[in-house]
Amino acid sequence: MWALVLRLSGFTGALLVWEAVGRSDMFLEGYFPPPSEVFPQVASMLGNQLFLLDLLATTLSVAIGLGIAAAIAMPLGMILATSTLLRTASRAVLEFLRPIPPVALVPLAAIWIGGGPVTKIGLAVFASLWPILYNTMYAVAEVEPLLVATARSCGYGPVRVLLRVVLPSVTPFALTGVRLATPIALAVVISVEMLTGTSGGLGGAVLEAASGVTRMDQVLAIVIIAGVLGLSLHQGLEQLQRRGFGWTVAAREATR
């Protein structure tokens, strides 16, 4: 209860500060509108069918990107974690690719595959791979050796050990990687939409609101909606992890 009160107090305080700053003379008129002007725009946009299609386009792009990244990174992470040879051989390549900003690849991707949805989904996959991949690799390394040895003593082959012992232990940590990758994928998708200007979505809506007669109230409204979208995706994945792997939460609480 107290946690909820504190959160609401912090949120209310932030809105009051924003309102005061927005109505002060610190910024030119219209360049930093207060929440009393921004939130009506949020309500108006959520009632606009074209904007809802943009919101859906961004949401689907993020979801598809995360799904593809998880389908690639989880098996690859388990393979690399269990093979010293492959892990050593691929380390230089992975460490070279991991720090590359996905947005820097937009011109190259646009030349190769155009500026449509494939570009933003592909770059979202690239950005999301690394948290999922490294979480999976570290999780495999932390699997209890006694469990693996027990399974082998019961006649389990390598494949059954992987599916029956390693995979259940690794999946909660891989899902944590997906949660960590969610805001990254969302930021990349919106950035690509803004830079290409051809794939719609929230980024396209921001680009339209910021061009010509700049409507900062609409821009900030879209920023708020994007933040709520990211929070909703994160909370949804967290609830999925709690329901599907509640034993990990119970074990953590018992440890505490």
C-alpha cells in the first residue's frame, strides 16, 4: 500500500514540476507545453483510428523483432555455452558486433532491403539479440552440475539432458533477457521509423508532428504513449515469467 502511495506521490510531483516549468518563461511559447495541454492530445490521439494503426504497427514490429531474436539467441546461447570451441571461435565476432549502434546501420539496411517494416524489424532483432544471448549463455554456465550428472546417471543422452534439465533452468533467465531487450527494441523501431519516414508507426507520427508547424504538444503526447507502451510490454513479460516460472520467484523469495 505504501509503495503505491509513494509511486503516486512521485508521479504527481513530477507532473506538478512539469506544469510549473511548462508555464514559466524558461522556454519559448509552445516549445515545452505543460501536461494540461499534452494529456488532452494523448486522449485525442488514442481516439484517432489512423494513429491507432501507427501504434499497432510499432507494437507488432517490436513483438516480431523480440520473437525472432529470442528464437535465434536462445538456441545459439545454449550451443555456445556448451561448446568451448565454438565459444572461443565466435567470441571476437560477437564482441565486434555487439557494440555497433543499430541506428547506424539504417542507411545500409535501407539500401539493401528498403525502408519498410523489414528494416525496422531486422534492426530490432539485431539490437535485441545481445541481452538474450548473453543471459542465456551465463544461465547455462550456472546450471547446477549435480542435476546434469544425475540426469546422465539415469541414462539421459545429451539431447534429453539439454531439453529436460538445461532448458527449464535457462528459460527464466532468457525471458529476463527478453525483458531487458524490450525497451531497446522499442527505441530502435521508433528511431528507424523516424529516420526512414516510410514505415509509419509512432516514429512516423513524431516526424509528422515535428515537421512544418511544429506541434510539440503532439510530439510529447506520442512520447508519453511510447513510454506507456514500453512499460506495458515489460509488465506483460514480467507477468508471463511469474506465471510460467513461478518457482523461480518463490526460490528467490526463500533465499531472501
